[in-house]
Amino acid sequence: PRSPPPPHVVLVASPCAGHVMPMAELARRLVAFHGCAATLVTFSGLAASLDAQSAAVAASLPASSVAAVTLPEVTLDDVPAGANIATLIFELVRRSLPNLRQFLRSIGGGVAALVPDFFCGVVLDLAVELGVPGYLFLPPNVASLACMRRLVELHDGAAPGEYRDFSDPLHLAGDVTISVADLPIEFLDRSNPVFGQLIDEGRRHRRADGFLVNSFAEMEPTIVEDFKKAAAEGAFPPVYPVGPFVRSSSDEPGESACLEWLDRQPAGSVVFVSFGSAGMLSVEQTRELAAGLEMSGHRFLWVVRMPSHDGESYDFGTDHRNNDDDPLAWLPDGFLERTSGRGLAVASWAPQVRVLSHPATAAFVSHCGWNSVLESVSAGVPMVAWPLYAEQKVNAAILTEVAGVALRPAAARGGGDGVVTREEVAAAVRELMDPGEKGSAARRRAREMQAAAARARSPGGASHRELDEVAGKWKQTNRAPYE
Ligand code: UDP
């Protein structure tokens, strides 16, 4: 009998750089190491900047092995102005389902598995309809999934229409707890429209065939263990930590003003400061950060984004701000001149994977977006955790309390909504750069986690084996039509 073709896995990525990038990496690995064929499906029409990010990631895929498909635009014009980005994405995906169904039916040879990411959970319903396995991909960690699971348990365990509050701190697994103030704010406010959407998503999670998580067991061992136990007892679908997926530095331009500048700095002397693809600080906070970097006396490379004027901590480009605005214009007067030679401020974007793996880079002041975290860990760079939105406070808690690779200023803790003062910025940077006891411990842990991450994703490593196990299941379910 002829040998069966590789199982064709269709990955469905919502339109944020932080989701499309790790899914592209997952697709690549499924093809390169696990005997699968893969197609990456993306969306369009939410915002030009997001479309451009998705298109750039799709274009970077090896065309000979991973196919890329963009679904046609659907209208979102009737969604109320000011809707949360999560609401917009959930709606975009829901309205795109007919197009996705049509695409899946058009694939010759069938689909062995559907792998939507967190915002595309509704695709799990389509998997059931088509009779194919559905695995949810989580760009962040297993801890975030544990929080989701608790939210839904509390909601559905209460009398109808009621919801019991989280006990504080919330127990996640073993001796790991998380302060309620570190949960995403949408979890805490039942009047927030996203709250109900998260409950719906969390209920859907129970019907998934499994979860692929962009994390690795050594990063959050107790929580991973807890899910393994739950799966063995049939209490929750299996969770497979299969990361870290970090894009290769060869996907980034090799030449830029940042890299040229870094080349001229001594090894291990620079603090990299960045708040991801969307993070925003207030005008006052931008000023304090500038003063703190100046006060620290250390070299720095700061990716400056436009400040927020309305208290929002992110801007995914969906509200059509003026792209011609210059973020550097918001830096304090004379700051660039005074720090000239030891500091570089660049507007909006830097080739982050290259920056983090550059020998001059020694520490990272980060908003704790999970991709940024994994990039930092993979480069062995300790962090100052400065979470802003989404699940970033959960990430910060795991980094400081469990993995031990970051320091967190008091004002950047859950409930600490105040401004991180210049003194706190300078103190955190100095603790890592002229390491005191805590800084030395974080540096040591960062090196240990770097080695653990490399082990996990190497052939035969824990994450590699987990993905192999899942691909093995897909090969089995795939066999029938070809026998
Ligand atoms: N990124 C980058 N340059 C920048 C800002 C961000 O290359 O100046 C990349 C970063 O390397 C990461 C992604 O954008 O891979 C951001 O994802 P993350 O999960 O850290 O945060 P998000 O932007 O989704 O909040």
C-alpha cells in the first residue's frame, strides 16, 4: 500500500504580531521535525497595520513547505466604536467562519487537525462540525490557562446568574498562587463585555482535544504538572507545553541603526527598554522612565512609542492614530543631548530578537508580552518586569515568583497603578546591572532558563517530545481516508 501523505494541519492565527509569529514558528516546526504538512491561515481587514504584520510573517514562511492563506475581509463597520480589541478580534473570527469553512472544504486530501489560537476558539466548533481534532494554541503560558480555567469554574460553580469572587491570592497549582490584582482586568469586572466572552471561550476550552502552549515545563513546572494530573483524571483536556517558539534572528533585518550602535558598546553594558508592539505609557510615565534611565548611569537602548493621553495602556493601531506622529518628540527637553553617547532612543520598532541576542545587551525592561519574555529567556537576558495589559501581570508574576528571571518594581505590581518613579526605575536597572543579591539571582536564573529553553526545544527535549506526541495522534486519525 502506498504510504499515507503527511497529516495536513491548518493553523488559524488572529491578527496580532504576538500571535501570528509564534504560530508561524509552530507551523515551521511541525513540517521540519514532526512529519506534518501545514497551512497558516490569517485574517485581514481589522487594521492596516495588523494586516501588514500578518502579511510580513506569512511572507517569511518557507513557501515550499508551509502554505499561507489570508481569508477575505469581512465588515466590522457595525461593531460599536470603542469596542475592545478582544471583542473586535472575536467578532472578526466569527464572521470569517463561512470563508474558513469554504477554504477547508476546498483542501484536497482533507485536514488532519485544526489549530486555532486563543482568539480563534470558535474554530473549535468548526472542528467538531467537520469531525477533525481541534487543538487550541496559546501564545502565552500555562499559568494563563490555569487562570481562565479557575474563572470559568467559579462562574459556573455558582448559582445561575451568580459569580463567586476569586479568593485572594488565587490558588493556581501546588504552592503557586497569584494575586487577584495581577489577573487581566476583564476577569474582575463582570460588566465588561469581554468578561462574558471570556466565559464563553473558557467553556469552549473544555471541548478542545488539547492545548498547545508556547511555554516549556521547566518555566512553570508545578502548573504544568497540575494539568497533566487533570488530564490523566479526565478533568480537563491535555495540555502540551511545546515552546518556546522564538522567531529566528535571520527573519529580522540584519542592519539597523540600533544594531550598529550596539556593535559600538562594550559587552554586557546595555539595558534594552521596550513595551512590545502596542504598549503605551502616559506622558508623565514616559518622563519618569527617561529620568530613571538617565539617573541609573547605564547605557540604554529605548524603543519609544507614542504616549497615551487617555489612560489606555495599549494601541494596536485599530483607532487610526496619526502614524506620522514622532514619539521622540515626547521625551523630556534635553534628554537626548544629555544621554548622547550612552543612550539611544529609537521610534516605535527595533529588531528585538537581534537586539536581545546581541553581546552588548545585558538587561531588558519589558512589558512582559510573552513573546518578548521568551525572546529574553532564550537570550539569557534578565528582565525588569513592567506589565501593562492583557495577561502581562500574570506573566510578570510567573517571571518573578516562579522562574525568578525578573525583578518587579513595587509600582508595577498588581494594584500598584501608580507611576513607576524615576528612583524605582534607576534602582531596578542598577540592581540588575551592578548586581546586588536579587540582581545576581535573576541573572543566574536567566542563564539557567536559557539553557532549559534550549534543552526543551532541541530534538529529544521535553517540548519537542510533547509536539511529537500530538503529531503522532494526528497521524493516526489521518490514516483512515488513505487506507
Ligand atoms: N517586537 C519587535 N520590535 C519591537 C517591538 C516588538 O520585534 O520594537 C516584537 C517582539 O520581538 C515580539 C512581538 O513583537 O516578538 C511582541 O509580542 P509580545 O507578545 O512580546 O507583546 P505584544 O506586542 O503582543 O503585546
